[in-house]
Amino acid sequence: MRLHKDVPAPGGKVSVYRHTTTVRVTHWLNVICVLFLVLSGINILAAHPALYWGSQSTFGDPWLRFDLTHWPKWPPVRDLATARNYHFFFAWVFVINGVIYLAVGFLRRHFARELTPTKAELRSLPQVAKEHARFHFPHVRRYNPIQQLSYLAVIFVLLPLMLMTGLTMSPAFNAIAPWMLDLFGGRQSARTIHFISAALIVLFIFVHVALVILAGFWNNLRSMITGRYVVDPEAPSSFAKATEDKTNPAGERS
């Protein structure tokens, strides 16, 4: 396994190898997929902008109704049939991309080493939250516990929920796994949960992009292009000491 050593950076800082090729490639594929999934998903919702609980649409009594009368029909997904085709295509690309990411992540222990917070990091959570509230974002080697828990929640809760509810809405898949309808309380409940999951993911993306900009846009963008992230060894941080638990003495990462 190739080791990527730390290298000196200007200003007494250090350039560390933070993102593997697999993480970077799957990340940018996800960006493309999510863009088309959101746009096509909204156009699909616009065809019937109401959500229900249960197995049937009670048209007169929706749980939530939207006014999408003036919502623009984003090209190239202007009509319902085309929007569905794009949505299904990019959904499967998204799923395959995610399976590759998960497989490589488990094989290389990415989730255990990079995204699982230590006890010390969990104890630092309140202080890290205070640092974020003050817009203080130290450039340190490891993800902070807010990032770790957020990524784990999206990867292992929201995205699987999106996939399962999406499949539950498919009559063809219902013939294969009818128990999914019972699990989510009906096709309309699955549609509502699918929407809520999608909305939470979009919210996560907005917060994620905002923090990328506030915490150092070029440093974060470069790390997702080249894999290299510049850290400040002297940066004060409530969770910096906890990162020593999972970083080897040589500062090398695989």
C-alpha cells in the first residue's frame, strides 16, 4: 500500500494527503448525480405537488402541499416522462457509485480510521460546536466530530433511506419485495419519507458548501481535486489533541 508522506507548505504549514483517489472520484460523480436527481425530482414532484401518509393519495387531505406553479422546468428535464428517465438513470449511477465508495471504504478502513470519532473527539463535541458558532475553523489533520457524525449520518442513514423508499415506490420492485410496503406503511408514506430524506440531504449540501467556503475554499477544493490538504500544526483546536489517537508518528496516511 502506497504511503503519502506529509510535505512542507509555505508559512510553516504542512500538506497532508487527506482524500484518496476513490473518495475524490466518487465525490465528483455524486455532485453530478445529485444535481440531476434534485432537478428531475422537483419536476416529478411538480406533476403532483402534494404528499400523503399511507398507501393511497387522499387528494382532498394531503399531509403537505406545495405551490410549484411557477417552478421553472429546468432543461433537459422539462416534462414528467423525461424527468423520470433522468431521475432513474442518475439514481442508479448514484447507487453504483455509492457501492464502490462503500466497498473501498470498508476494505481500506476509511470509515473506521477517518470518520469514526474517538472518545476524546466525542467529548470535545460541545467545544467544537462553540468554535463553529464563532466561525473558527482550524485547519487540522482529521475531520472534527461534527463532520464525522454528519458524514456517517448521511452515508449510513439518509442515503440508504433514500434508496429503500425509492425502490418501495416502484410497482415492479413491490412484486419482488412486497414487505417493503409494509415496512414504510404504504407507497405514499414511502414517497413522503423519500422527500424528507432528499430535503435533509439538500440541507446538508447547503451547509457543507457554506462551511467549505468559510473554512477556506481553495484549501478544501484543492484537497478534493489533488487529495492534498494544508494544515497548520500550531492551529489551536479543542479536538486537535484527540487526532493523535489515529495518526501515526510519521504523519503518514495510506
